[in-house]
Amino acid sequence: MIQQQAAPPGNGLLARYRRGDFFCELTSARPSSQVELSDLFARLDALDEEDLRRRIALAEKELFDLGITFTVYSDKDAIDRILPFDVLPRVITAAEWARLESGIIQRVTAINLFLDDLYHDRRILADKVVPADLVLGNTNYHEFMRGLKVPCGAYSHVCGIDLIRDQEGLFRVLEDNARTPSGVSYVVENRNLMLQSFPDLMDGARVRPVDNYGLMLRQALEQVAPPTAGDPQVVLLSPGIYNSAFFEHVFLAREMGVPLVEGGDLIVENDRVFMRTTAGHAAVDCIYRRIDDAFLDPKVFRPDSMLGVPGLMDAYRKGTVSIANAPGTGVADDKAVYAYMPRIVRYYLGEEAVLPNVETFICREPQGLKYTLDHLEELVVKPVGESGGYGMILGPKASRSELDEFRAKLKADPANYISQPMIGLSVCPTLTDKGVEPRHVDLRPFAVTGSKTTVLPGGLTRVAMKEGSLVVNSSQGGGSKDTWVLE
């Protein structure tokens, strides 16, 4: 049952706003949060639309001038672009955040325990909680990680958990991003933009800060450096300027106060990693890598890789350098493994998942494939190895010919797909060309793990800028909002 309206229709900016048949992050009632939400509603309603549009235009020009862009490789006409930004924030109450935070920490803890078990005793496979062939045959599984002990038992040091809120107002996990999750730079820069361009909106708002992420990440990486490192040297390894997330690499290196390097800047000598500097070689203790496993070391992975460091994996196995996130971590965020996460949480922690999954059907299993084929027009079907919204089909929005074409793909390679019911994602008031209208949103909080797991309060709220669209990915035309976690 959909929650009742928490705030009456506005008299100003929000006068024509109606959420429709979806849970609204601002106007739907939540227990013990009426006063906070009503105050924020009144504050937003009092804003002048013309003034907002003028300030947004100036803010977006500043984003582009600062190089806060991402790359769309599939668009020949507009490669570098800013992530569309909406000034009306997404709000999360203190009580809601407490539950989200505990659920995220629980999930990341289970992911790291699962990876440690997978690369050591494999109890979970022996007990048939997770099918052995699902993980051991996974392209992200690396046998060379077998038996390797990682500091603090942390494999996924930076994890982005994608959440949605359904029509009942319940948060659910849509996806785990345990390899090289991106987007945290927008979390911090969106807040900076709000503080600089909309100080009147922020003034007096009791919102938890996000500007300490760089320090939080650096401290975690220093904690997982080799024990012999007295004052650990951390570096951020980037593929370089042509990578779609290069702005974020520059941003994070600056926020952490560590060198930004490419593969050619590092060298391995006597199983030790060094950084080339003008003063000679400097030892490196921890590498926060933002390149995929396949490109890390041409001696172990792709021999044609020009992005990695020859001999890096030898140094890693000898324990002279730490790598975050650890190689082989991607097996835990495979979309098929995702379906088993509630069982994984229960197996290692003896608890039910605080944050439930979206119901998922695994097409590699006969029953899951049959259900998907029988209900294709009702489901969202995703390839397990893709990201960014590519290769998927939204059954209720697909044409008959698109459904028939996808049905053939499913039958030809069922192991490559999972399916889920189409969820009516929650909406937020969003400033559009037609005024303030509801647009669907999701949320990616970021968890950082060293000796313990810490969650940045808030996360990246992605918004589907197109009317009626459920696809929030930036590569598919989505934008972002500042995420306010109330004190």
C-alpha cells in the first residue's frame, strides 16, 4: 500500500508537483519524520524557479570548466559531457539512514567473508549453499588468489551498493559493485556545488557532511598496507586521461593527498613495487587501482596490456604491496551470485539480510529460465557481465519484435542472464523543462573497508531525467542529485 502524502500541495515552486502512483522521497509519509520533511518541503516550495534556472546554468558551466565530466564512448558527437545535475535534493531521514548503514555494513562484511572462504577453505561450496560451477567458472574468479591472505580480510575495500526504494517505501538492493565502483566524486562535488551556488537552500539544513571521504579512504588503505610499511605510501593507479572516469581518479588522488600514477610510472624490482620520481625510485605500499583485473599485469593477465605493471602480481603474492580492490573480487558482484546474497549473509553471519534483494530469477537454472521466458513481457532481464544499463531489456516497455529477439538470446545463452520483476522506483521532485515533476531515482552509497567498514553518509542519487524512464545510468542519459542525510 502506497504511503499517504506527508505534505499538502505547495503554493510556489511545488504547486503543481504530484508524485503519481510512486513512493516520493520528499512527500510520502515516513514515521517520526513529518516535521523534518514538512520543513524541507516548505523551504523548497519558497524557491524562485527563474532564479534557480539561472544559477543552475552558471553551476553547470563551472562543472564543465573544472573538467567534471565523464566520457560516453558510444556517442561520436558528444564524447565529454557533464553529469546533468538537479538542484532539488534527495533527502534521507536519520532513522532511515541508520537502517541503511547497518544493512550495507552487513552486506559488505558478508561479501568479504565469502571471498576469503572462496579463495581458501571453500566451505560454502562444500555445503552447496552456492553452486561451485557458478563461482569457479566465473570469468572474475582467479585461481592465483587461492591461499593468499589479504590484510584485515578485506578484498573489497571500496564497495558501492546500488539501492532502490519500491512502491511500499522499502529499500532493496539492486546490485553490488565490489570491483572498481565509480561515482563518489559526484557525491562530494554535488555537495560542494550546493554549498557554493545554493547557500540559501543549505543554510540551516541539518545535513551530515561528505567532505571527509578522501581522508576516510586514505586511512583505510593505510590500514591494509603490508605490516612492514612504517609510513605507508599509497598511490592511485589510473588507465589514464582517456578513461571515462579519469576526472574521478584525479579528484580522489587530490582528496587523499596521494600520487596519481599510470602503469608506466611503476616498476617492480626484487618483488617490490617502486614509483619513478625525479628524485629516484620511491617504494609503494598500497595501490588503489582503477583499472580492471585483465590489465593489471601483462605477465599474468592480458599480455598485450599497456596499462598495468609487469611483475605486480608476484609482488602482491609476496605481500610487499597491497592492492585495493583485490584481484578476483569481481566474482562477488556477479549478477548471478547476487541472487544468492541473502543465503550468503545467513551462512556467514547467522542473520537475515537487513536490506533484501529484489526478487531474482537465475536463467542458468531451468526453473528460472522457464519463468523468465513465460513472463518476459513483465520482467527486466540483464546480462550478468554488463554494466551501465547496456544489454538489458525492460519487458513492459519493449516491442513485440524486441521481445522475440531477446527470447532467442535467452535460449541461446541462458547462463548469461538473470531476470527481475519491474519495480516502480521511488521518485523525487526534479526541475524539468516543464517545471517540477517526479523523476525516478536510485541510490549508490559507498562503503570503505580497512580494519572496519565505514559508510559515507548519503551516496550518489542517480535520476532518470527522461519522463517515465527507469534507466538512471549516466551513459543512458541519467543525471544526479545531492543526497541529504539528516542529522
